Amino acid sequence: MPSNSILVQKQQIVADLAEQIKNSTAGVIVNYQGITVDSDTAMRKELREAGVKYVVMKNTMTGRACDMVGYGELKQHLNGMTAIAISNEDPIAAARILKKYAEKIESFNILAGYVDGAPIDVATVTELAEIPSKEILIAKLLGSIQSPLYKFAYAIKAICDKENGEEAPAEA
């Protein structure tokens, strides 16, 4: 009977992983072979701070969870030492962080992933990783909006100063 309870536990673990994948915005599967303990600890900390859950599990169990949520084609990438990084909020965070480690560690590889309900290949994961963070995009947008407004306000002030007989200050 003990083997039956182990089977029930494994089924629950797979169901929990499937639920996490289903409720997430994106995920990335990696081969983590060759990563040192120090690098792994730093990577996990970075992932955790970005709200990404990093799960190392038997490939068969991860494959079953992928099947349960309709990502069966990801199973072909589950060979060797694999892990899955699951992001609930930011669809880019896992890809960006894992790409950084894949560039530093030759044997650490991104294999595939999923985003918004569809499996994606390694090239697409890499493209996602190149997209700047939400904060950087907002800062760039605000900067591009602010610059023309500043120039417009400066021009209006120069016109007012000229009409009042004041000399306009040199533009900085």
C-alpha cells in the first residue's frame, strides 16, 4: 500500500504544477546542467525577486503537467537536467533572467517556453528576453512625451519675454 500513497502524492504534485502553469502568463524550460551552486543561488534569488517560481522536477512529471494544460509539445524538450521557471505577472521576467545566465554559463541552455497560452521555441524566448522591462518602457515613453512639451513651454516663454521686452535666456 505505501506505493499507492506515493502515486497519489505524485499525482497531486503534477496537478499542482499544472495549475501553476495554467494560471501563469509565461514560462521557460531550461537545461540547468553545469550551473554552480553560487550561480544557481543567485539566479533563484533574482527569479524570486521578479515573482518567478523556479521548479526542478522529474521530466516525466513536468511532461504530464504540460499535457494537462495543453502544452504537450513542450515535452520534447524535457531531456536531461531540466527546470521550469513560471511567471504569474511579468511575461518577460523569466526569459530575461534565464537568458543572462545562459550567456554566462556555456552548458546552461534555454530550451523552450510558453506565453499567453501558447508554446514557443527558444528563438521566441530569446526575443522576449530582449524586450526592456515595463519600468524602462514607461520611462522611455515619459521621456519622449516630456521633451517636446519642455521645448514647447520654452518657446512660449521666449515669445512672452520678447513681447515684454526682456531678452530670452539661452537654451540649455
